[in-house]
Amino acid sequence: MITITDRAKNHLVKLRKKANLDESYFVRVSVQGGGCSGLSYKLDFDNQLQPNDQIFENEEIKLVCNLKSYLYLAGTELDYSDGLNGKGFHFANPNATRTCGCGESFAV
């Protein structure tokens, strides 16, 4: 399962509204090669489900990821911070054995 905090959910709802996207759009979470540690996270709005997508719902926001990405993301919590230590989305990934200083990439 991938979970999302209320802060992240509220910010994603605001971003979706700002982009003039209706509620049929969900957040696609994926993992791609790259970044300081080898793998990086990617968030996009999407409205087309693919075969083998894993779906996680939290009230107003639906998170979707493909099966390959889910193998890296199982148990992850998506959070959002706008504090002094950095503004943006943060992934608490229990599968990551190493992360970079900025937290945008990881290794398993």
C-alpha cells in the first residue's frame, strides 16, 4: 500500500484545481532511473489507467502506480512540507537503503 498524508492530499487537490483538471484525474506515482542514488520518484496527473496499475484512494485523491514501480514503493508514505527545511513532496520509503541529500532519489 502507498499512503498519503493530509498535507500532501490537500496540496495535490490544490494543484489539480489550479491546473483546471477535474476529479477524473488521479496522481500517477512512479519510479524511474536517475538521480544521485540511482532511482528517482515521479509524480504526474493522469486520467488513463493502464493494465496492472495499483490503485490507492484517500478521499479526494487517488494514487496510481504501475506494478514495476509498486515493487519499489510498497509501504511508502507521501508527505508534503512547506517549511524552512525544504518545500515539496517527500517520500518516506521503507524499501530505500540509501537516499540522496535532497531526498529526491534513492537506492534499494
